[in-house]
Amino acid sequence: MTNIILVHGAFVDASCWAPVIPILWNAGHRVIAVQSPMTNLSDDVTAVKKAMRELGSGPAVLVGHSYGGTVISAAASGERQVIGLVFLAALANDKGESVNDILRSFPPTDGFQALRKDDEGWVIIDRDAFPEVFAADVPLEQAEIMAASQPRLGPTCFDTPLPVEPAWKTIKSSYLICEHDRTVHPEGQFVLATKIGANVISVPASHAASISQSEAVAEAINQAAIRKAYVTG
């Protein structure tokens, strides 16, 4: 049994993991899907660390989707009980690197061109564009509900440099590339997976793979849970 902490990305909430959780339970794991506040990176990291403490001192795997990859890169840093990281179409920052630093190095996507800011700088994806650019392989009504209920992203989340050495430098990682992703560019995902030396898995999915490819996502997490940790030195 492994403690598994699931961390959602921007513009969705913890419910995006709902199809994955029962599969992990059936494999014998303990699971928490963190509800990140999305106020700033520090608060999001704190939420993950609280979930880790709640599950106790056993071996843990942290899973990050999209911006959640940034969060787990910081949250797992220095945490000896973490035996694996799983990045799902996720950002993988180095120390001092922000999400926007990474995104600016990739070709622009339809998803990020559909970002909309309010007067205070909080961000969502245009609700009409959301089903197509974020969740094209999810049933339309479900994708429309996701669009209607998406949480706003804090003004500084994408601009904050990672404040610590990222956990992926010392913890074995897997990376699931979403081949049909229109939010985080698939070629960029491959670059990030190579950068962190991850075990690479490719799935024919949109950015909403935890819903549309839940069995493949759960299997990748389960495989990470049975690997031993390693330290690069």
C-alpha cells in the first residue's frame, strides 16, 4: 500500500481525479485528491504538504497534472517518504524557473490563447472555448460543466519562480504525454519529460486525460507506486 497524493492543475478542481481514485483504491492504495486553493504557489504547496502529513509517514507518490507538476516539484523537495513522482501533461520547473518561463519556450497553444483575466488578474479559460481546447475527448455536457465550474487561477501562480531545488532531481519520475493536448503543447511535454529523465508514457488524450484516459493514468501511477526511490547523489 502506498500513499498517493493527486494534485490537479489550473482551471479544474480535485474532482478531475474522480475516475482515477477507485482504480487506485482497488489496487490497495490510500489516496487523497488535494483541493488546491489556486491563490499562489506557496499556498498550493502547503495544501499538498498537509495532505502528505494527513496520510502519515508511509511511502508516497505525488501526481501532478499541468500546473500541478510545478506544485509537486516544490512540495516533494526534501520529503524522504516520497518514492515517486508522476507528471501528467505537467510543468516541471527548475529552481528559479516559473511556469510562464517554460510556456514561453514552447509554441503557443489554443488553450493558452483562450486565457482570460479579470480586472484583478485572476485567470480562467474562456468558457465557450474550454470544451474544445481543454477537454475535447470528454463528453460535451461534462466538458461544459467543467467549463462552468472551473476555479480561477491566482494572478501570481504562473509568474512565481520555483523557490527550491525540484524534487524530480532526486526522485524517480514518470511523465504521461497527452498526444492531442491543445493546452500544454505535446512537443513541449516531451522536452520536459526528457529534461527530468522521466519514464515516458504516451496516451491519445486531450489535456483532460485523468477523465478520458483514467485507466492508463491510474496504471502509470500504480507502476510508480511499486518502484523503489533512487537518489542521484
